[in-house]
Amino acid sequence: MPRRILTRGPLRVTRDNRIHLLPQTVMNTSEFPLIIDPVREQDAGEYRCLFQLGSELHHKVVILVVKVPPYFEQRPAKLVKADERGNLRLFCNASGAPQPKIRWWVRLSLPPAHEPLISSTPEGNRSGTTRVSSSENDENSLLVGKERLRPIEIMLSRYRNDIFVRGGLLVFSRLNRHMSGWYLCEADNGISPAALSLSRVLVRYPPEIRMSNSEIQQHLGGSTIIGCTVRAYPSGSVEWELNGVPIQAPYCGYFEVKKLKYCQIEYHKYAGEFSSLVDPLPNSRVNTVGSFYTGADNILPRRMDPDDHEFYRLSDVRLTVANITHSDLGLYTCRVRTSAGVGEGYTRLDAHRFKFHSSVRIEENLLYLSKRSVEFWNTIPKGQGIPQQNNKARMIEK
């Protein structure tokens, strides 16, 4: 920046109204303090005070260092949706004085929070943060509001071959559904407050299906329930088939159940963390799935985001098969179709067969009848392979 004259004697030369001289007093006419208010980042630099005493020119140099808290010049979107096995790029760029260092933090499978992680401010990127040292936790963590985030290098270490991190650049070369979560870009230069930018990443993936039973046996004429649990993002509707033929299963109304051959009812649950139903990760932990409305502290939202509502929803669908006949036996398919793919689960329904342990025996013209079951066998004389007429049978009720 070229040098420019700011003041001459007691007069201000510059047109910048932020810069002026401190008014002189009667007692002090030899001091000329320069006031800059408010100070800006571009005010940093070398300032020279020149004064002439007789024929000699004197000067004094002052170096002004302006410390500026971090601020973002570029940040990723607040909500990012991408497909599983695809790629994703998040980028944040921050400035400040000194130049801030950027670090990424993450909370995977984060439940909808009671309050936003970052409170609204005029600049929209500042919030109080607390750094927790390793003496308080096993790993360094960042406490934002009431939520604790971990370094991305630790949380996603199992995917190190699919992730590239350098400063504010975060690249996913192969997305996985377990990478869904909150990603926070922190810019810090030691001048409070740090700049924070939060992004919600939702990875779309094909439906995951888990059947309550792989096989069910039931008496003819009886009824049974086939359970199907679905996790999908985006969500979809359940289709039922019997031996490849679609089933029309309306909602099980309270007064209609006995009148319908097939009907279904759907329950919704919400999970904070949910590992894959189909292919769980090694050493993964599956949290107990409970009702969304019993999460208590810091879990209940004042207003649930529609994307979170869909992402964390578990659909528990139950198909009722009434008055079972031979035509109802076979392989039942629970299928869900979404824009991300198709998921299927199977349950086989067979007729229940009694195992009878009673028997019949005819001996000395006495016949004992069983009310339960009958089992016959022949007595074959030694050395002969053909049953004789004096076959013995006995029926005994147990």
C-alpha cells in the first residue's frame, strides 16, 4: 500500500473520519496522539511520526498489528444430500489475523437436537465453544452448545482410504451411509471467538429390511402376523407379495380386522444411532431403538426438521393373515422401492403339523382309543421280511 499523509500538525489531512488527532491541551502542546476508531484489518502496517526540530528532521516508527477474529469467506451448504457410493466435496475458507487454522469435527448419526448447535448471530457463524482436553476425555473433543464433536480423523478413521482432508477441503471419494452426520468446520487463530460452520450431511441409500421371522408355522384356520422393519432414506411405501403375486393389504381398522384376509398396520420409531441391519460394521454398536418421544434431555426438538424426521424413522410394518388356508401358504415378500434402490425381506409361512406321541395297540380283543392321535406298527417274525396278520397295535392316551 502506498504511503499517504494522515495529519499535518494539528490538522487532519486524510478524508477517513475514523482517523484523527487527540485534541491538545494548554498544558501539553508537544504531543500528537493518533486515534483510529474503529480499527480495521487493513489498518495494519507501519506508521511514521515525522517532526522537524531546527534543521534536523526526526521520526518515530510504530508497527500496528491488527488482530482479527476468524471469519468465513466461503462455507459449505447447511444441508447436503448425496448418494451412497458417490462422492462429495465440502469446502470452507476463512480469513483473519493471524491467518486461522481450519479443522473439521464430526458427530455421526446425530439425533435432532433440542436447540441448534450454532445460535443465530449477526454474522451467523459464531458460537461459544469449549475445547475439552484429553485429561477430561479419552480423545480431544469440541463442545458446541450441548453437543460434543470429535475430530474427523478419529471418527472416520475406518474410512481413511475414502476421505481426503487438507485444511478447509474435505473430500469423500466413496460415500457410506454411516458417514451421515453433522460436519463442523472450525477456523481458529487464537482470537476469540472462533468461526464455526455447520453442515448436515445426509447420505441416500437403498432400503434396509429386517424380517421378524424367516419362517412361521401356523394351524390352518388360524391367523398370524408377519413383521417387517424398514430403514430407508429417502423413505418409501411397503409392498407385499405371496409367491410373487402382489397382495392388497389395507390398513387394519379396529372393526375390519375380522373381515379382511390381509391387512397391515405401520408403527414409527426413531433412533439416534442406527447401524446397518444388513451388514453391520465391525465392532459397531447398535443403540436401543426407543420411542422418539422418550429421549429426554437434549433429544426432543421444538420443531423437528422434515429431513431428520425421515432420516431417523424406523418403519415397523405388520401384515396380518387371517383364516389361513392352503392358498395362503408360501413365501411372503416385504419390498420397499425408493429413488435410491430396492430392498426386500422374506418370510415363509407353512402349515403347523402336530407331532403325535400316542399310539394304538389291539391286544386280546381290547381296543384303547386315543383322543389325540394314532400310530400303527407291525410285528414282524424273526427272519421274515413280510408283516404277519397278527400285527399288534396299541392306542394309549398320554
